[in-house]
Amino acid sequence: MTMVDERDAELLAQARADAFAADLRWFADMVQANPDLYDLAWNMRDHVNLPIPSDADAVELLAHVARLGLAAGCKVRKEFDDWAAVTLTLPAGVVELYFYAARSRVCERVVTATREVTKEVPDPEALKAVPTVTVTETIEDVEWVCRPLLADERSST
């Protein structure tokens, strides 16, 4: 990509961002002027889900969102369950923006131990003749070690 192409891409990205922000402001003004519309916006009025694109660096993007939220005075909460997420509670305290990615894109799966368990299972050779046999299998005990999203972990809890 040439320098001119890069500049055009930056201008296009800025124009899209400006238009998106203008539309959101317009919608916010419309809801403020027409409070009955609040109930119609049920799927975005309290909690807005924003998935991280699959081609993005999830760690960097979630960290970026967390830094932006802290700088803007939002309450920032990190969550690591089935998802890796940063939730920004906007300054008025009503709307939360939930940015998320698959946990495996942010955290490293670390096997902490293995153990063997014995259980009864149907015999694959003679399923009808022999109801069960004893087998031993290896089961992994794991934990997820998640990389910090912010340099100062104290400010992001």
C-alpha cells in the first residue's frame, strides 16, 4: 500500500467513524426528545454487546478499549469466564458496553495436572453381551492464565 493509499484509508476510516458517531448522537437526541423510544431500544439500552473481530489482536484491542474507558471516566471491569471481556459502564451509570472475544484468544490454556480415573463404560466389542468394562483414562486439570489487559492492573478491576 502506498503512502497515498494509506492516507486515503485513514481518511475513509475517520469519515466512517465521524458518521457513526453522528448517527449515535442523533439517535440519543431522538430518544431524549421522545422518552417512549427508550422501551423500543431494549436490546441496547442497558447492555451493548460488541464482539472483537476475529482478525483483530484481541489482547491489544481489549486493552485499548479498557484504556479509553478509564480515560473517559468509565467504570472498567475485566471478566474471564467462557469469554474474555472488558465491560465499560458509561459515566451516567446506565449503559454498559461489553467488548468480548473467545477466551482462547486472550488467555493461554495451561495444564496444571493430569489424573487417571476409572469408570464403567459399554464394551465396544460386545455391547449387548457385556454391559460394561472397566477402563482407565487420563483427564487434564487445567487453569486459564490470562494476560493483563492494562499495565496497571489495580486500575482495571
